[in-house]
Amino acid sequence: MKCVDDFRLHLGDKSLVPLVIGGMGVDISTPALALTAVRLGGIGHLSDAMMMDTAERYFGKPFSRDKLRANRGTLNQSDKSPIHFDLGAITEATRLHVRHAMESKRGEGLLFINCMEKLTMNAPRNTLQVRLTAALDAGIDGITLAAGLNHSSFHLISEHPRFRSAMLGIIVSSVRALQIFIRRNVKLNRLPDYIVVEGPLAGGHLGFGMDWAQYDLLTIHDEVQAYLKREDLSIPVVVAGGIFTGSDAVRFLERGAAGVQVATRFTIAQECGLPDAAKQAYLNATQNDIEVNQLSPTGYPMRMLRQTPAVNQGVRPNCELYGYILENGKCEYVTAYEQALADANSRDKLSVKDKICLCTHMRNYDVWTCGHNAWRLKETARPNDDGSYALPSAEHIFLDYQFSKNQQIRLP
Ligand SMILES: Cc1cc2nc3c(=O)[nH]c(=O)nc-3n(C[C@H](O)[C@H](O)[C@H](O)COP(=O)(O)O)c2cc1C
């Protein structure tokens, strides 16, 4: 019986432990969490979701507050189209965060950043270009393009001096999405350096509809490998979604995957950005607590705990301060909020049932998104005398994935 450590992920000139900690926005995958994977010879991800806010918290520069000041004009109107991000501020925030993490890097692994196309920021092209460019400027080892088809993302950075040397990958949930992406970039003569195939059991937003349960990662993985073989393309494939033990990972590695991307196991790590209350809620979750719903204003289904504090809240939209999901001045939460206001009895506390204010609640760690197997987290931590759980370190979880066999999970 093999373990993950019997395999290596070859990327560029690196031979890595084939374990990737996936990007978890907003700053759930903190630099401390990501850098643990790097130190242990794997790959860690920062997240660039709501970067201005993350950088404000880490570096004390008022990026979001300045944005609010510049955009006050729309506070009382539903048309948010005048709202804009200061591209210079996005650049500065991204460079600060990435550079600081890169300077703290130790070990032989790689530090990547997860960039979600679906963060449209009321100017999708310009803002994405600036986000990607600034991460490359600051020396990030690689960028994982996520949450979207990313048809133009390579084009946006094709003139960057690091376009051919940095590691660039994409997350897909179907072979078709991959085919289109590759075809779109033929003229650039630039293939992705790695492909993350994310199945329907992952945390965060899903690249599937509400029929997600009809798909499975192994089948999609096999289809992607068959396509690459047909096209004579040699690109490492990393699988993600529902891989809970080292043995789960080995099953994919033996089938030809070059690596596995995992996240849910790390949500309860000491270094993870979630507050302790959320970590304990994950640890106490039962299978029935985990649902896929359509509360996200992005239009993608999202998996989360039923106990997610953001559900049924009625916060006033914070687009002037945040506004990461705005597209042509609109966000589905703003529409749902206004409808709820119109329907509300003035004495009741406002409650918006259909959507959540994703920016506000992700910023406050009130969206408890998780993978399908989060209910098993209690198998991975020791209970304290008071009924809570002791949180494992990220290093412990990483090493458990790397060395465990026979579906065993080593307790800290
Ligand atoms: C709390 C949490 C937040 C996540 N946030 C993001 C994100 O911001 N961007 C993204 O592409 N994927 C996100 N994901 C997906 C993970 O990066 C990863 O691919 C997936 O969850 C792996 O499956 P697992 O959680 O079953 O191990 C998130 C996952 C979790 C659990």
C-alpha cells in the first residue's frame, strides 16, 4: 500500500510533494497556512479575493475605507454602476500582500495565488488584469485561475515579462471547459503549466449546477486525461474535491493524477483564517448540516453549513466599501435586498431570504463554506474536556495526508 509521499509532482524544474492546499477566500487560506505547505515541499495558495480588505487588515493602509470615501454617491441608490475600484490601490494592495508572503517563504515548495474571474468588480477586464499583473510583479510563483472560464485571462497578461516563466494553471470542472480554454490560447502559444480538475464535492462555489450530485471527480479526471492524451499534451493534472485522506489521494495518484488539491481538512487548522467559532462549528457538523444552495449572488451554487450566520440576514449592501461581485452596477444581493425592503413590515428586522451579501459576510467570516466531507472533520481532531475540539496544526494535517496509509487519520 502506497502513500502520497511515494509520488512527486513535477512542475517546471521542481519535484514537489503532490499536495496542494487550495485557495480559500477571503484570507481563509492565510499566508501562514499557505506557507506551511511551501515549507513542507508542497504548494500553498494565497487568495486574492477582496485583496484591498485583506491588505488593509494586514498592513493598516485604508484601501477599502478610501474606496468608500470615493464612492459615497451611490449609498442610497440601487444603481451601483458609478462605483469603481482604484486600479492603483488594487496594485498596491496585491503587491504588498504577495511580496510580504514571498519574503517569508521557506522550504522547497511553491506559493501560488488563487484568482477568481467571477470577482467582476464592476470592471471585469481592467480589474482582473491589474490583479494578475500585480501578483506577477510581486514575484508570486504561480497563479491558479479560478471561478470562471477565464477565456481572456492569459491574454490580459501576455505582455508581462513573467508570462512564460511563472507557473500558470486553471481550475476546470469539465473537459469541455478545458478544451475551450486551450483553444482560446493557441495564438498565444501558451499552455497552462497545470490543470486543477475540481469535482462536485469541493468547498466554495461549484462549477456545476444544482445537479452536481450526478457528476464525479474520477470520471471527469479520466475524461481530461483522455483528452490530453488525444491531443498529445503533457500537462500535470491535479484533482480536487472530497479527498479526505492520504489513501483517497493515492487512489487518484495511481490513476495518473499528478497531484491533489485539498482544502476542507485545513479549515480547522490553527493557521486557518476562520474564527474559532466557525472551526468548532465545522468540527461539530453532521452530514445533514452540509448543503449546496443558491444563496450566493454570483449565480454559482455554493456548499456551506446550514448554520452559516449569513443566512437570512438583511445587511444593507456594502458595495461602496466592497463591491467585488458588481457587474454593470448590479449584484443579485442588491436586487434581493430591495425586494425584501419593499415587502417588509417596518417593525420587523429585515431578512433577505434568497441571497446573501457575499462580500460583507465573507469579509466577516460569516459564510461557513466547506467541502462535502466536512462532517468527518471530527475524526481528525481530539475533543477537549469541555466538549470543544483541540485544533490541529497545518503541519500535522499536511504530514497526515503525506504519510498515512489504509484510510487511517493520525490524531495530533
Ligand atoms: C472554506 C473554503 C473556501 C474556498 N474558497 C475558494 C476560493 O476562494 N477560490 C477557489 O477557487 N476555491 C475555493 N475553495 C475550493 C478549494 O480551493 C478546493 O479546491 C476544494 O475545496 C478541495 O476540496 P476539499 O475541500 O474537499 O478538500 C474553497 C474551499 C473551502 C473549503
